[in-house]
Amino acid sequence: MGERWFTSPLNFADEVRRSFRFASRIRLHDVTLRDGEQQAGIVFSTDDKIRIAEKLAEVGVHRIEAASGPSSGAICPRRSSPSRAA
């Protein structure tokens, strides 16, 4: 168990661990960058997004979904509407 988060002690119980059956190959798909900013009050800076993506890649995440441009001002600033010729 870590100091910064709680992990149930049941995860380490022999009777529980004996029933674990993991595939020989596990692929991880993370949506932190896509969904993280959808939470009220959460805004990632460009540096935050880069650091998050680097750490996810460092620990072996196979697929990292980033926010689409229009929903993420830090990566893709919103542009004002083009002016119309009169």
C-alpha cells in the first residue's frame, strides 16, 4: 500500500491472489488527458499535459488519448470567429 493512496488489503490476501488469472499480455489505455479536464475546475497547462503523457508512456501505457483541440485551450487555443467581409 502506498502512502498517498489506499489499496485494499484484500488485494494482497492469499485467498484472493490465488484466483487472479491475468492474460499473458495486458495493454493499457489511458484517458486522463481526454477526460481529466472534463471535471469541473480542472485545467491542465501544456506543460502538465506533456508531463502526464511522458509519465504514462514511461510506465508502459500503450494508448494515451488526448483531448480534442476544441475542448482543450491549453494545447489548441480557441480562435475567434473569422471576420466576414462586408
